[in-house]
Amino acid sequence: NAGVMQNPRHLVRRRGQEARLRCSPMKGHSHVYWYRQLPEEGLKFMVYLQKENIIDESGMPKERFSAEFPKEGPSILRIQQVVRGDSAAYFCASSPTRPGTGGSPLHFGNGTRLTVT
Amino acid sequence: AQSVTQPDIHITVSEGASLELRCNYSYGATPYLFWYVQSPGQGLQLLLKYFSGDTLVQGIKGFEAEFKRSQSSFNLRKPSVHWSDAAEYFCAVGGNRDDKIIFGKGTRLHILP
């Protein structure tokens, strides 16, 4: 009964490269969230997706960031032309239902730590 | 807009002492409230959650939290802390008006031997 799987755990990119972060939700979960964590800033909501749909991307920067959750395969958070300010821990979380209906908690992966050099 | 405030960035308590971590929220309807714990280099683990009903909620590892609507608070408590409780603790709020779950900035708990 695997939990939320994120890979890679650590990712190093030079400025201007692309970063692709992958998240496989728990079995049976079709709702995926992405959060970004910086020291002493807590977790910042980025995007909420269901299979093949972006439900809420109000926390995503307008440029360079995109997310998808295809019918088959993991959810992907993509950061194009990375800059030093993108260095952070990125966490994925999944839920079996919409958290707004019945209050399903989120189950978190161990995160991907992105370092931009 | 929903928000969560954890007023204490760091808290230090002695092992065996009682603990209370504060959390205040803002939400325009009945909230769903959560406490998570994060150990260094790890993801977040759910400690407990409040959806409805009894305002005193029991969680894992001996933690409990009390929902006080009049104070918009959901403070986390433990009667006697252990060294292994040293970690960062996050309060979060969601609800049936939207799908976002918003987190506070966290409280880092330090335990003195």
C-alpha cells in the first residue's frame, strides 16, 4: 500500500534549464495538490488537479510553471528556465475525494528538493 | 480568503512538560481543520483533523486539539512531550466552499532534555 511517491528526491539544475518533478498519488486517489516550501514560510499552495483537469492554479506563478495530471501516469510539475529563486522543496499531496466535500485530509509525499545553481 | 496564523515560530519545552501550539484561522464558513507534523527532510504526516461534531479531537502520538469557533482557534495540545516530538508542526484549514487547503507558516518545536 504505497503512499504518495515523489521523484526525484533531490534535483540540481543550472539557471535556464528545465525541472520536471513527478508525483504518483496514492492508489485510488484522483486529486493532487502541489505545494512549495521555503524555510520559515510554510507551505504555499500552487495548484490543484484532478485527472486531466486543472481545478485551481491560483497559486502558480504566471510564467515558467505548469502542471499536468494525465489520464495515465504521474502528475508532473514543470518549471522552465529555472532561476535561483525557484530553489525550494516541492511537495505533492493526494486525496481520494475533493477536500471540500467531507473534509478528506491530504496525504503527502516526501518532497523534491530543487536546487538551482 | 481563508488563512491560517501560527503566532509562534519556535517553541521550546522540556521533556515531560505539557505543550500547546496555537493556531488561528480565517474562513467564511464552517472550516475543516488539520494539524500536520514534519520531521526534517520528510513530508507531512497528519496528526488529527476536525470536520464536525465533538470539538475536542484526538489524534495520533497522544496529541489532541480543540476547535473553538468563538475564538477561531484550533490549538494543539499534548500533556507530556517526548524528545521524539521535536519537529515542525503545521495547522491547515479547508472547507466546503472551495478545494484549497491552506497552511500556516509552522511552529518549530524544540525539546530540552
